[in-house]
Amino acid sequence: MRLRTCMRAVCLAVSLMLGGAGAVLAHALPGSVLTFSYKDESLRLVISFPLEDLMVASSEFATWEDALVNEDLAPAQLAQIKGYLAQHVAITHAGEALPLVLTDAVLRYDQNADVGLYVRLVATMTSPLAQGEPVFPLVLTYDALMHEIRSHRADVYWQDSAGMDKYLANFGFGRVDGQPRSIELLAP
């Protein structure tokens, strides 16, 4: 199903439910979710955030309104998201910047009690990290969407080898000397 059709259906459903109910309270879309894990000598980072917020934060993504959900992104779309994430995500380990490689990205439907059905971009990035080398501490610099949507927030998790997510941090927009604020992540 195309995103435009889905968004129209959601808007119509909301309009019908509210049907002249007067003032409508707006709810912000959910924030970013960043989940780190380690497997096969690679640090893995899965980043997930609402597509609609990406289209607001960066006009170059306005054409994604017609993107297909639950299907592979076109090579041009992968290149676009790779470039965007390269500008807004950085990880430092043991004082060295880790090279992040986008390995996968897809659009998925999600549900939220406040906003209902919406579309999320889910991107997976990896970086080599030698076996036996401690993963933590990591220094995360992340301002995707936040650079334009100041109310956007990020939750950060560590997924252990059993698949359990452990909370690491929650933060919003912030700058230090004109640069995005870095967050130190310690072992859960």
C-alpha cells in the first residue's frame, strides 16, 4: 500500500471519529528509537523514527510520500537515507570515530495509542568492533530530526545476546558550541 493512500485513510478515519467535536488536541509522533547490539565482531545500530517527521525535517524526503511500505527501498532512496544519517549520527569508541555502514533500511507500519497508524523508517547500521574489545563506553552524537523538530526525542537501548532490550538513555535536542551534544553511553 502506498504511503499517501495510507495517510489519507488515517486522516479520513480520524475525521470521521471526531466528526465536528470542536477543538482537536494534536499529539506528536513518537520519537526515535536507537537499539545497539553486538554480534559477529560488529556493533549494530538499528535506528527507527517516523517517516512523516523525516519529511518535515528535511525537504529532500518530501518525495517519499509515495514510497512503498514493507518493500525494499529503491537504490536512490537508500543513498538518500545513507547521506542523511551520515550527517546526523556518529559513534566514538575508545576515542576513535567508528565507521558506520548502512546495511538495510525499510519503511514499516507502526501503531501508537495517541496517533494511530503511521509509517516508521527502520535503518540498520554496522561498524566493526574486535572480539573481546569492550563495547562500552560509547559516545553517541545524534540529532536526526531534532535539528529541525525541537520536541523530537530519542530513546537508546542495548539489546543483549538473549534479545532483551535494556534502557541506556533518553535525550532531546541540544547543542554544545554549535554542534550536536554527545551522549556517553555506559554498560547497562
